[in-house]
Amino acid sequence: MNKTVNVLSYLQPTYKEVTVKVATGNTKRFLGLIKRFTLSVTDHYRGASDETVL
């Protein structure tokens, strides 16, 4: 005989800091080489876990 059991579960938000390099558009020339400047920005990535069982 098969029995069905209901279990309460909820999605739990997860947060992760992600570092992204963004080009600023500034350049500097030195001996024929061009150096482009970038800016590191940390963003918060928001997702959801598979499940959390109560």
C-alpha cells in the first residue's frame, strides 16, 4: 500500500557577491602601447535555492 506524505518546503533566497570589471573609457599611451583602465565593481547576485524543508 502506497502512502503520500506532504512536506512543507519553501524557496530560500541566496546572495553572492560577484566582482565585475567595467571599462571606464580612459586610456593612457606609453611607448606606443595603449593601456585601458577598468573599474572593479561588486554586485549582489540574487537567486533561489532548490528548496528548504521545514
